Amino acid sequence: MGIEVTNISKNFKDFKALNDVNLKINTGELVALLGPSGSGKTTLLRIIAGLENPDEGNISFDGEDLTDKKAQDRNVGFVFQHYALFKHMTVFENVAFGLKVRSRKYRPSKSEISQKVSELLELVKMRELADRYPSQLSGGQRQRIALARALAVEPRVLLLDEPFGALDAKVRKDLRRWLRKLHDDMPITSIFVTHDQEEAMDVADRIVILNGGKIEQIGTPEEVYENPENPFVYNFLGNVN
Ligand code: ADP
């Protein structure tokens, strides 16, 4: 059970952004996609999310083939580097919006929304700031709201594209610890894109190293660092550290 990426290829004109990528992620895992700029990390994430169609290959969740399903029918939560919060909505309304778009079939009552938003804000430690607008929040606080909104859909998979990239070091560390704890406390599967090796090392159960649209190595942080499988991985990890 989990996410299965099978023989995924994606071209942009003549450029092979992904070249026959295969990957299995178990339910509950927190996986980091690591690799140089342009290696295909975001493209892979977007294909798993359903925001981009692959030219070849399949994506399945828990054995269900989702390759032809739209993003909104995949039950994924998505967090981008630049918090895409609605400026004219309060913190409460931003998170409530996440609940309302959850499903065409699911129509929560006002009190259910209020209860659920409170729980989500509690989870990201933002309850006191419910009435603020995004412009009144720090970067870290905005990203907490983006996380709460992504979790509002009760996603089976949480996909994060450089989620903490724009934040300062201390806030980055706090939020990645929070993400780790969320995994330890809740049954959720997450994939996050990062170019920060320390971040990947610190929180991921497994690291996927991409290069030129191909996976070079998959393993736990210890496996990848202690036993790089090829010269690329060795140099990539060694040069930056
Ligand atoms: P990464 O996230 O590892 O930096 P990306 O997945 O964003 O890499 O991009 C991989 C390659 O595909 C890059 O060379 C990028 O320029 C190219 N690419 C990504 N999206 C598009 C697009 N929509 N149109 C054309 N080229 C793209």
C-alpha cells in the first residue's frame, strides 16, 4: 500500500524532464526528493499530484490507478514554496476554504467547519491568530496556515514543493520538526522537494536522489550518505557538505 510511480517519462518539447522513473512509497513514509536544480523534482511532484500529465507511465495510490484522474479527485494536499494564501481572507477563512473544496459531495455545516478549522489551527499552533489577514503574519506563520489548509482535505498524500525554502533557518527547522512530528502522530504519507541536504537528512524516512530526470539512488539518509551507489551521488553529497 502507498504510492506507486511506474515508468514515468515526461518531455518538454525535446527535453526529457523525467526519464523512466520508478518509485514506491509506503503508507506513512516521509520522503524527500533531493537533486540539483533542473533534475525533475518539481515535475515528478506535480505528476504525482495530477497537476501535470506524464507522457508515459502510471501513478497509483493504494493500488488504484490515478493516472487519468484530475488533481482534485486524488485527495492530495499541496503546499508550495510561496504560500498561496488568499489575501482578502482571514486565517480562519483560508483554512475553511480548504475544507469547502474538499469534495463536491462533502458539505460540512457551519459548526462543523468552525470545529474542524479550530482543530487544524491548533495543530499548527495558530489558533490565536485566526482573525488576522495573511499580510499581518510572518513567513513562518503563513506557511503554517498553508499546511493547515492542505491538511483540511484530509489528504491521503501531502505533497510539498520546497515548503520551507523561503523561510529563515530557525523557522525552517521548527517547521520541519513539526512535519516530522505530524508523521509520527498521524497516518499520512508525504513527499517533499528540497535542495537542502540537511533538511532531507534531518526529517526524511527515505531520500530519493534525482539527476537529469532519473533516479540515482533511493534509501534511508544513512544508506544514501554511507553507501552512495555511484559517483554522481558521491559527488553530489560530498561537494555540498
Ligand atoms: P527541479 O524541481 O529539480 O529544479 P523541474 O522539475 O522544475 O526541476 O524541471 C526539470 C526540467 O524541466 C528543467 O530543465 C525545467 O526547465 C524543465 N521544465 C519544467 N517545467 C517545464 C515547462 N512547463 N515547460 C518547459 N520546460 C519545463
